[in-house]
Amino acid sequence: MRILQEISQGKVVAEVARQYGVSENTIYRWKSRYGDMTSAEAQRVRELEAENARLNGC
């Protein structure tokens, strides 16, 4: 979420990607997935995905 906040504040994607050691494509994927969410909402989505994976594995 911090990375997406930095980009929304006007930093260049390439610069932020280099700073955090991730690819630009990864940042764009995160932006499309978590762009308008708050940190609490993103955490809830990750929890639900983990629960779904656990339930589908049974």
C-alpha cells in the first residue's frame, strides 16, 4: 500500500519500482487490484483469498 501511495503522490513508477526492488509490471498489477482500497480493505481481501485457497485445497 505504501508503494501505491507514493505513486499517487506523484512519484515516477520506474523510480519507485527501483527503490523497492519490484518490477513496474508488478506495481501496475497491484494498482489495478488494490488501487482504490484502504489498507484495511486490502488486508481483508488477502485474508479471504487465503481462506479460499485453504478451503479449495480440502
